[in-house]
Amino acid sequence: MNDSGALLPWHVIRQDDNGNRYRVGRYPTRAEAQKVVDSLDDQGHKQLYWVERIGQTATMN
């Protein structure tokens, strides 16, 4: 059994204009995942990106 979620518990999530969500990548620390989000935001991507820990679900209202 492979429990890679324990080693890479932080996801970068992207939400497109239609509300569809996609996992961009998995990272061992929140700081590393946040660097990816910041880099994508700095490049002017129009999509919404955020960091989420495995087992958490973001609610967007």
C-alpha cells in the first residue's frame, strides 16, 4: 500500500472560470505549496489558486 499522502500532504488547487477544480501539485510543506501559488499569481494567471491540506475541503461562497 502506498501512503504518499502522508509525505506530500499539501495540494495546490486551481479553479477555472466554470468552477471546476484541479490539483496542480502536491508538496511536503505548506510553504512550498504557497510558493507555487505565489509564482502562478505573479505570472498573471487569471485562474484562482490556493493551498489545501489533504483531508480539508475548501468552501467557496
